[in-house]
Amino acid sequence: MKELGAAVSVGIVVQARMTSRRLPGKVLKEAAGRPLLAYLLERLARCEAAPPVVVATSDADSDAPIQAFCRDRGVRCHRGPLDDVAGRFLQVIDAYRFEAVVRVSADSPLLDPRLIDRAVNLFGAGDADLVTNVFPRSFPKGQSVEVVGAVPLRRAYSRMRMPEEREHVTAHFYGNPEHFRIVNFRAERDYSGVRLCVDTPDDFSVVEAIIGKMQGPHWQYGLDAVLRLEREVTGRRP
């Protein structure tokens, strides 16, 4: 059994870029006067285990604003290959000597930090190569969490043959589950059709409206509370 904080060094790696095809610059797009990435980082700071957070962006000129954002706020930032995101993750692992990383996306500003705590605890309690809540997905998009060990990620990387595998980091695991120990955790209900990510202008409008309805600090709104606000905004039935 792994003992997190002693035997295993875990970090949160936030993958972020400005060159989204459907909504360019989305990670620094402002909702209620603040960048989406700021919301996510404030939520990650509420994780019980308090693992270090690194924003992993690319070394392309287009992502210089992300580095500047991190520098101004004292946030760790690593720049690596634009399309080889798996390689970028391995660079972060080597730079910070992480033995496992929590992979989250910067397009998830309302991610519930308790999901990260749950995934990290599952990883520490077992012998998984990958702990995930998207295999299969039952949580909303924008609430995706993965914890992957450094050794299995390096092993998977050596076998990645398609550019898509390196771009999406864990795609090789899901495409070859017989070769890895994958542990999936599920939501109480199937929310896989709900969108809390920001990938399109419509997604942004929904998330912006949800944030606008919040009466207190956004990090006090866990997944259930966010879903209630999402239903008010979209008219979706429970």
C-alpha cells in the first residue's frame, strides 16, 4: 500500500493553452471580472491533501500570457511541447520529482476539489496505475480527474505511436486497458451528459451565468450546489 505524503510525492498538473480551436484564449477569458484559470486554481488550493500545483503550458509564443498570469500570482508554471502534452507532463514529473500526478484541465473552472481528494485517496490505498472518473464517464464534463503514476505514464509514453495519444496523455491507457491497472470511481447518478467545462462560447455562457448566481465564494459551491445552479441556468430537469 502506498502512503501518500511519505512514499509517494503527488502533484496536480493543470494543462492549459491559449490556442483552443472552438474558443481561443478561453483559459484566461474572464467571468465576473476574473480569468477562468483563477477560479480553478483557487479551488485546487482547497484540496485536503494540499499537493503542489503546476500549470503546464506550451513553449509556443501564444502561451506566454499563461506564463505571465502564473508569474504575477506566484503559481508554478512549466512550458513544454505544444502538441506532445504527455511529454510535457513527463517534463513536469522530472522537474519536480513527482511519483504521481493529478491531471486536470484548465477548461474546468468549477471542478470540485473533493473529487481530487477522492481520487488521490484511491490511488494511495491501492496499486493502481491510473485512477480516473471517466472510464466510463459518469460525472459531468468539467469534473474530470485522473491520477496517474509516473512509472506507468513513462511506460505508456514509450508505446504511444499516434499523435493523438501524446496530445491527450491518458488515451493510451484507455485504448489498452488490459495492460494497465485502472481504477474508476463513479457518481451517484449518470451526469455524463452535463457540461460544466468551457469548450465553446455556449459553455462559457453557462459557466458565467452559474458564477453570477453564486452568493458566496465560489469554492464553497461543491458539485451538488453547482449542478443546482446549472439546472436553474439551463432549465435542465434533474
